[in-house]
Amino acid sequence: MYAQMVKSDGPSDAELSPEERAFQARIDAGEKIEPKEWMPEGYRKTLIRQIGQHAHSEIVGQLPEGNWITRAPTLERKAILLAKVQDEAGHGLYLYSAAETLGVSRDELFEKLHSGKMKYSSIFNYPTLSWADMGAIGWLVDGAAIMNQVPLQRTSYGPYARAMVRICKEESFHQRQGYSIMMKMARGTEAQREMAQDALNRFWYPSLMMFGPSDKDSVHSAQSMAWKIKMNTNDELRQKFVDETVPQAEYLGLTVPDPDLSWNEDRGHYDFTQPDWDEFFEVLRGNGPCNEERLGARVKAWDDGAWFRDGLNAYADKAAARRLAAKTAAE
Amino acid sequence: MKKEWPLWEVFIRGQHGLNHRHVGSLHAPDAEMAINNARDVYTRRKEGVSIWVVPSSEITASKPSDKGPLFDPAEDKVYRHPTFFDIPDDVGHM
């Protein structure tokens, strides 16, 4: 997902201190945990990693789409894409603010992203080669994100849950604008239909990877679920995504690039082929098609903007000094 | 120069003549920029007609551990609610 393979620190049940036991009881009772309240160090650290990674994904996620703003086919599509990318920036900011309530600074989070110590979602390391990719990203990538984010509105950490509520309200626009592009392309000329099919072919498996590898054996996952900072297993969400997306692809008249995809009457779900997990781990290790380009663009934007941030600081300091001088003179 | 922009808490008045309500926070070098940024971050869909920004460092919050002493005393004063009193139907609307 936007947060993949987040390592979770937590003691086993037998080792729980009375404080930790009371904390878990609050979570089990559905209470929200708020910033200044006592929380286990592992809960705090895991959430910083998870919310931070989520925020980084929103910010880096602007890049593959920003790539197409100047080349959108109509002025209306351009304005819409611009609004969507602006939303991603906003989502990143909501999430950074939520992470900061846990005692990490914004600059620390940026430093960790830029130095590669913190990750962003693997999906944004794939290139956007045609306009149809804007459709596929909105439809599939934002669609997959929604699967994860809707249940996270009920997560145990108050600021995170509230950020999710805000994000979910806006995210539905993203998915629909993507599907609208796909509908237009799929019903367009033969060349356009081929572009739409090609975009689906390239984004299908990377979208399935967004949910992370199967977590049925993962200890981290169990701890995160007990803390209610992870609400469903990766496999549950992936299945839900496939079940909802396949009929949408059929409506478009496009073919999901999986010859073994079939409806399983007994399970009431689609059977489907797992993505290539070796590829996933390679992308996470930094060896995806666009890792260097994405992080490079992000670091460059931060470095190139330094003079501007400093300038605004200098102006604020000067104005504050002037106000102070005027006040002193008046007294 | 290496200085992080300070944090501001953002309050927005919605369309319907309601109170300003806390919506979140953001970083900005000064109050004017904080309002500009709040416009972009928190009112992209006409969520407000007015914005307040307050430096987060200026907010004093009650301690979670004071929850008991602060709020428990209200618990046994149910007579503060009008439904505590039974008024006979014959009296009519009150």
C-alpha cells in the first residue's frame, strides 16, 4: 500500500507491562489515542514509520503525474490533473502533520526520505509513458489506495484517523477522474484503445504489489493489527481490489493481463496470479525503473527551494524585529 | 541558514455561520504565509469563509492526566439538563 512492509516494534503478550495492558484495553474498547497520552514506544515508532511512509508516498506520487500536466490533451483535463496533483500535496501535508504529533520534526522526515532511510510506495517507481497512464493511475493506483485508506479512518491514533477522513473525502475524485480518462480512451480510436490496454498491462501487477506481500506469517502485521494501525491483512485487501476492479475492466472492454484470472464460484472471489515478488523487492531495494529519477527530482526540488525557504524566514525575522522595535518605541 | 518554519494550528469557519473549528496544522514562516498556506491546504473545496491561524507554541492544553479532576465533577449533575425535570403534559410546551 502507500505504506508497505512497515516494521512494527512490540513486545509479546506475556511481556506486557501494566501500562501496556491498559493501553491495549483502551484500543480494544475502540478509544482513540491522542498525541500527549501515554503510548508504548513501539506504537509511537511504528506509527512514525507508517504515517511518514504514507506521507512520502503522497509527495513522491505527485511526480509521475506532474510529468503529464503540460501534455494533457485538453485544457479541462489539464486543470483537473493539476487539481489532483495539488490534492496529493495536501494529503502529504495532512499526514506529515499527523506524524509530527508523535515527536518527529518535518525536516527529520524529509531528511530520512532524501537519504533513502525511509521509503515511499513502490508504485511510484514505474514510468508514466502515455496519457492513458494518467487514467490507469487514477483508476488502479488511487483505487488500491482507497481500499487501504477507508478502513484506516477507524485507526486507533486520533490524528492519523482524522487525516484519513479528510483524505478519503478527496480520494474518490481521483479514482473517478482516472476511470473517466480510461472510458474516453477505451471508446476512442483503435490507437487510443491500445494505449488504454497497454496502460492496464503495465500497471496491473504493480498495483497488486501496492498491498505488500502476503502477511499471513508476519509478526509485524499481527502487532500492527492488535494496535489497530493496520485494519486488514494485505491479502484481504488485494482480493477485494481484484474483485472490484475486474468488472470495471470488463466494462471498459479491456483485458486484465492475467490468463489465469477466473471467477471462483465456491470462494465467491476471483482467483488471480500473484505479482512477481522478486521484482517488488528489487524495486524496494532501489532498483526499479524510476527510483533514481523520482528521488533525484524530489531532492533537487528541496535543494533548489532552500533559498526561497530561507528568504521567507529572513523576511519573517525582519518583520518581527520591526514590530518589536515599534512596540518598544511606543512604550 | 537552517531553521524549520514554525508550526501553526489552523481554524476554519465553515459556510453556515458556525464557530471556527480546528482543522489541522501546517508550517509557515509567518502568520500571513500561514493564512495563504491554510487557504491552499484546508479550503480547496470551499470548506470555509474565514481562517484563523495560531502559533502551535502559543496553545496551552490540559493534561490527559487531569481528565478526572477536570471533567468528572460534571458527571453527577444531571439536573443541569432540562430532561431531568418532569413537567406534566397539562402544562403544555415549556
